[in-house]
Amino acid sequence: MKKFVSNNKFLMISIILLIVLSVIDINYTYRSIENTRQQIVSMLIIVPPIFVLIGLFDAWVPRQTMIVMMGKESGIKGMAIAFVLGAFSAGPTIAAFPLAMVMLKKGARYANVIFFIMVWSSLKLPIVFYQFSQLGFQFAMVINLTMLLVFITAALFAEKLYTTEQLDAFEEKAAQHS
Amino acid sequence: MSIEGYIIYGIAGSLLLVSFAKDKDKTLAGLKKGMTSFVKLMPVLLPLFLFVGILLAVVTPAFISSLLGEESGMIGLIFGLSIGSITFMPPFVAFPLGKELLESGAAYPQVAGFLVTVMSVGIVYYAAERRYFSRKSAIFRNLVSFIGALLVIAVVMVVYS
């Protein structure tokens, strides 16, 4: 029981919040459930092809290729590939994590994988074009260029935070996750 | 469905056909793996969706507008950053909201801080990232994006002053 609660913190907090909201105003509860339903539906629409691609990626890209393209010795090429993969993507950031696991498992470098996640979260092209249309070119570019510089800097320093063992542990953990 | 939705279905569909033509067994193994990672993601994702659904019922666009509105100043910045960091919104909700905020007189820095954090910082991401990578890695990436948001605010202040 205790383990279930600690493993499902969000579920527990959500249920408590729902009960509290129902007491305050039942309309909040209805709206919460409607919001949740909408999110699940929109995810189920966009996410299946992403997982097909993740599966194909896993099946067809050999470990050796991944090590050459994005591994420890890949240098600036590895970062460039991480950028392209992140930018030419679509779908919620949460779908980037399983793909990141496949990369790590096959020997991609942590710095490159975390850079890929950062680019996917903020700089993927569909989002950037949408930003232009909504916020105007200048405002969107100020935001995106600043974030790109921050992400590059962060990726360059990322591995300094970890010991070699910790970096190896990412690959082992990734193997369990995919 | 949006244009990128069609594109990604198209790409996935054609690659799947090519893959099938080349090697049926390998394709099936790949599909099975994709399916497994999808199924593994669900128990992490569904409670988070419920949590965010509740948050968005309370933190409505109208509510956010009232906090980031005209001359909201420092308080507006702090609210923008914290709402953006806690909640998660699909881009097609977040950016029109940003546009609306600007049109109704909110300042650029407040809106920029909100938009950057809503895209890349979040408890939703943190909870999933912690499981896939590690706690340290999850904190690192979210912190980097948060610092990025602060820098964006500074740059926007200079550009739009």
C-alpha cells in the first residue's frame, strides 16, 4: 500500500484535488475530467506513428552506426545530428524520451541525447513555424536563438556533472527501458 | 488533425511499407518494440494527464491573462515563470494565448517567460524524465530551460525597451 502510494504520487494528489474541487464546485471536476479526456484523445491521435518510427529506428539502426554518428567520438557531427533529429520532429516532448532511450542503448553520447531532448522540447520546426504565425517573426526568433545558445552551452557542459560510472549507468538503464 | 500530423503518419506509413518489403521479421520485431515502449509510457503518462487536466481547469487562460496583464511588472514575471513551469499546455493552446496576452496589453518579457517555461520546463516532464534518465538529469535539463527562460526575458527586455 505504502509503495503503491509513493509510486503513484500524481495519481494520489490528483484524486485528493478532485475531491477537494468537487466540494468547492462540481463544475471544476467536470472540467478537469473533460481536459484529461481531451489530452488523452489528442495524444492517441498523434503518438502511434511516432512509436512506429521508434520501433523501426530500433530495428534498423545498428549499434555501430549509432556509435559513429552520435557516440563519444562523434564531436560536432553528433551534436548536429541530435539537432536535426530534434528539429525535424513532431509530437509532445514526452514521446522524445522513449526515442532517447533507444539512442542511449545503442551507444549515443549522453550530451547529444540531452541536447536532442532540449531541441525537441522547444525548437522543433512545426512549433517554430507556428510561433512565427502567432507571435511574429522577430519575437519568435529572439526566443528561439537565445534558447538555442543556452541549449548548446548546456550540452557542452552536461557530462561534467557526472562521473564516468554515472554516464555508463544511463546506457544500462536505457537498455531496460526499451 | 494538423498538417504535421498528416506528415508524420505519411512518413511512418511509407517507412513501414519499405521496411516490410525489405525484412518482414525485422519489421515485426521493431513494431513490437515500439508497442512495448508505448505501453511502458502509459502508466507514467495517464496520472500526469489527470493532474494537468485538473490544473488547467483552475488555471484557465482567463486566469493567466489576469495575472500577466498590463503593467503586471515583477509579479507578472514571477507568475508567468511559475505557471509556465508547473503546467503543461499543447502548443496550439499556449501560443494563441501568448498572442492574445500581447494584444490585450501584456508586456513581452512576461509573455516570453511564460511561453518558454510552458514549452520546456514542467513537472510533467520531470516525472517522466526522472524515470527514464535520472533525478539529476531531470533536474539539470529543467533547470537549464528555466535559466534559458530568464535569459530570454533579459534579451527581450533589451530588444523591446
